[in-house]
Amino acid sequence: PTHVRPYPVSALTKILKRTGWEVEASGEHTDRKPALGRAIIYVLRNALLPLISLLGPASAALVTGAVFPDFSEQDTTGRPLSLAALRGKVVFIDFWATWCGPCVAEIPHVKEAYGKFHDKGFEIVGISLDSDKTKLTAFTKQNGMTWPQYFDGKGWGNLISSDYGINGIPTMWLVDKKGMVVSTNVRGRLEAE
């Protein structure tokens, strides 16, 4: 009632009305049913769940404190690449591309962190959204990026980035030694994390 009186046409008022919360001109409700519970269910069913489903199966679980869903693929050299194999290490997962200006701008910071913490159990896994493997391998070699890179040549249709709901790069996640997500937004503050 305190929300309805000052905001008779707000989105929350409309949701409350739609879920059975009748509002009189005075702003008082006339229905004694647990309308807030119905409002919450309505919002979840009609707004949040459809949005989450658009993100992809794994991305819905990617919140701080959740176990990072594993993947098992091959890197650009043909070696197996999976997060399960890196359990016991802190892993930085970098979704990027050579053609992405902000991604390239992050490389010096990523290299600095790798140099500083690699001997202490810090690993990086690059997930490249490039479509030219020759260009990617030349770029990583030229820039001293010695960590494994996943590449499938599909650009935005990249298998791993699609599974994790990536819709913008750079996207950088940090996973702790137990495989738990520490941060889903490491860009610009990798060393601080």
C-alpha cells in the first residue's frame, strides 16, 4: 500500500494489480490474499526466468561462490584442455579475440599477473573468438601469451562461449583452487582479485 499510493501507474503497482492485489483510489488493498508472494512468482515466471534461459545453460550457474561448470576440449596445439585438470590452481578464464581493442589493451595486465603469480599456482585459459587460427597463434606468440588457448574458428558461435552465454568481450572470470567462481568481472582489476 505504501508504494501504490504515490505511484499508481508504476510497474510494481501494475504487477500487484495483475496478481490479484486490488487497489482502491485511497491506495489501500482490498484483497487479503498473500499478494506479494503472487507478485514475486509473477515476476520470476514472466521476467527473470525467460532472461536467464537466454543466457545459456552454464551461464545461469555463474555467480560468485558457485562451482564453475567444467568443459573438456583441446587447445590450439591439440593438448587436452579442461578446468577439472586445473583443480588446485587459481584459474583466470579470458574470453577474447585478437580483433577486440579492449581485449588487446588488457593483455599487458594479464601478462603481468601471469608472470607474478604463475609459480604460485595461477593459470590462464584463453577462449578465443577469432576465426583465423594462423592469425591467433602468430598473435599469441608475438605477444608472449604462453598459456593455453581454445579456438574453434566459429567467432561468436564459439562452442565454449556459446555454452557460457558470452555476449561481449573481453569477459574475464576468476576461479579459485576448489573450482568456485571468485569473480565474474575481473576486467581491469585482475591483480586486486
